[in-house]
Amino acid sequence: MYIVGHKVFVRLKDIPMYLSKKTKDSIRNRYSHSVEVGLSTEYLLSSISQRLGEGVDLNFFGVAKIVGLLHDIGHTAFSHDGEMILDRMVKEASKEFDTPVRFNANLNNFRRIEKYGLFDFLPEDIKEYALASLLKRADDIKEYPEYSYLHEYRAKAIGFEESYLASLGIVIQNKQNKTILCQVMDIADENRYRVTDIIDVLNIYSKEKLAEILHRTIQSTLRVKDLQKIVHLKKIDCDKIEDGHFEKMKIKDLLISLLYRSSNAKTEFQNVMNTLSMAFNRNFSLQEDGKIVPVDEEIEALRRDFHRIAATYIWGSKKVVKIKTPYRHYFSTVVDYFLHDNCQMELIDSYSYKKALLASKELGIVGRKEELEHLRNFLGGLTNLKIVELYKKIMILKFEARLGRKLEKREELIEKESIKSLEKKLQKYAERFGSPLLFVG
């Protein structure tokens, strides 16, 4: 409860997972996704424990849920798009230094957890185990030497897990370079993406188009009766049921039939997809080399099919790129302004960042790298709404600089106007002052 109510976690509500052409939003945001992953991590770890035998509890420190909750706490605005843009631009701005400044959302998790004391309620050894279980890619630390202590935490955490299992007569030698809990959290994250990516397609494509995509892409022949062996799936009325038996229906056909229902289609489709996510979570076990592996190949085949759908029709599709393009422009414009335009301190609403940046600026060239690190940290904590607000403020500041005077009711313009309407108003102001080309959108 301390975590889900904390301001740094609540900010994730303002980072949508996908943008819709119609609503410019999505069903889910980083907050709801993180809650789902937290619950799924605990569920998946419990399922693997049961497979290993009676009395086994891989969640022996009781931190599986909070590790899942905090796996995305380091995300900046526009999620992975924002991460790539910020990393590229801050790296370019610091290329003169022997070690350029970088941004990595996974490693930013640790900075935010420690800055806001999100693990301070844990005993030290359990805190170290939880931090180690958030380290997805140990090699990333090469570029972030300030987190080198995580190597020691990871080795110690893997030892904890091996010792615990050995005490129960289960001998493993973890060769995966990450803890069992970290692997489970990563899989829980993947499993939520596998289903929510496709659910969110309904914000972008029509039901008919999604049905066509499912028909073309899903190769798995998993049937309802095979799914029901591990999770409950209530009987649903559909128009097309093979041989009149719901249990014999292929999951592929069930999903397509749901999309063609006249009522409650989206709700039932989402419910079945979430049931599939639970089935994916129950389909893993632990090998002697410490690797988490799927058990039922047909269920895993369906999971791979869902991944293929997202990779083809969401992440890199022209339709989604077109929707995202303006938002990438907003983000890169804001980052560029802060990194290169001697930004106005009035745009930074954090006293601690203002103080740190002013101290770095006083050092001149000597403090430039430190200044870039502070700017990276500030920009790495923003939300989509904040980026849009800053973009509008920067528009007005640049306009006023060209105009040579301040506008009246600036805050009202920022608060009430969309970016497009603000562009039109600024253009009208430019024409009124006899300079139609003063503002360039």
C-alpha cells in the first residue's frame, strides 16, 4: 500500500501504454500495467513453487509482488519511445566526455527506488535481494558504473535461492545471470504484454480487422478443453462452435467468434484474453540450470503467436508510427530545449533540481557533465501530460523571444489550449503584430 499510493508510483497513471487514434489514450497505463505485473509475478512464482513440490515457496522473502510493481518505476514519458529518445539525445550532448551520460529505464528503477526510499521498510538483506531481482540485464551496468554494487547483490541473491532450494532437496546451479525472481518478473511482464497488446489493438483497428489479423497469424491449435485443464474458462455463447461443443473449440476460433458478437464483444474478448494470461503464467517450471522454461508447447506456441501479432501490427506498424510521430516530436523538442537552449529555470518545478542545476552551472565547463546528469534525471521522471505542458511553454517562450515582449494570460493559454489551437493563436498574434512569419510551428 505504501508503494501503490506513493507519488512516484501514482505518476505512472499519466504514462499510457498505447495511444489511440481516436482517444489519444489507451485502456491501460504504466500504473495499471505495473499492478498487473506485480500480481502476475506473485502468481507465477507460486505456480512454479507448486510444480517443484509440497512445501516449496520461492517467494521466501515475500517480495515478489513489490518487485513486479516496481519493474517500470524508472520509465519516462512515452515509455520505451521516450527512453530511446532521451538516451540518444543525452548521449550526443555528452559525447565530449570519456564516459557519456546515458539513460536506461531499467537502471533508472534503482535511482528512483533509492531516492524515494521505496524499499526502506525492508530489512537490509531482503532489500538487497529485491534490488538484485530487478536487474534484468547485468551487462548494462558497464555504462552505469555507479550501480556496480548490484553485481554483488545479484551474486548474493542467487546464492540465497540456491541455498533455499538445496535445503528442500532441490539442487540447481543458476547459470542465467539473474535471479529466479527476476526471470519470473520478466516473464510476467511479457505475459501481460502478450495479451494487453492485442486488447489495445481495438483502440487502433476495428474488430473486423483484428479478427482478420488473428485468423492470419495464430498457428497454435490449442483448444478450450486443453486450456481448462489449468485455468477456469466459463462457457460463452458464440455463433460458430465446432460440432456444437464449446470445449472442442480452438482458442483461435473462440477469439474470432467473440469479436463478431453483437453485444459485449470487447468485454468478453478481454476476459478471455486475461484468462489466457493466467494460463501462460501457469505454464512454466524451473530447470536445474536455473532457467524458467515453458511446460506445454501448445500453450507456449499461442504465446509466441501473440508476440508475432504485436511485433507485426503494433510496435512497428505504419499506423501506430503515424499516431506516435507528433508525440515523439514533442518529447524530442522538450529534451533538446533543456539540453542545449540554456533553459529557463521557471520550467523546472522541482526545488531540488533547480538548486542542483544552478550549482552545476556555476562550475561552468567543469560542471557540465553533472548538469547533464541532473537534466537526464529530471526529464527521466516526466509524464506524457507534463511533456505536452512543457512543449506549450517552450512554444510561448520562443515566440516571446522573437516578438520581444511577453504575452498576456500565458498560463491560461498553456492550461486551456491544445497544441494545435495554441499554434493557431500564436500565428494570429504574429499577424496582429505585423510579422506573419514570426511563429514557425
